[in-house]
Amino acid sequence: MAMTEHEIFDGFAATVEEFAEKPASDVTPEADLVEDLDIDSLTMVEIIVSAQDKFGIEIPDADLKDLRTVQDVVDYVQRAQRSSVGA
């Protein structure tokens, strides 16, 4: 079942808080994952694996380079959930 944008955002913010040790309040839609949230490559892998489990999607490595901001991730998850619902 596809989640709302708000549910995805809240879930991703909680994941960032857990793995990057950043307060969820620092996680805004326009926040850059590397520049604003200081997420390094190892932490990014942990966050992405957790997000895949949490949201029931797969994020291929080739797509990771396009996920720069929190909103990029939220949009990606929404598209992935919609496409899996229609599959």
C-alpha cells in the first residue's frame, strides 16, 4: 500500500535521526543529504537499506546519485510505491 508524502517524510526523518544522529527537526524537504545533514557514504548505505525495508521498495545503486535532498528521496519512494502497486 502506498504511503502519503507526509508518512514517507516522517519515516525517512526518523531513519536519518537513527543512523546519522541528527535530530529529526533538522531533516527538512530541501535539506541536502551530504551538505546539510553531513551524511557520509557508509551512513548513507545504512539509511538506504533501512528505507528500503521500511518502505518496501528497492533503490538500485545507479539511482542513488540522483538522491541529493530529502525531497528527492520522498519523491523516489512515492514513485516506487506507485509503480509497485500497479505491477
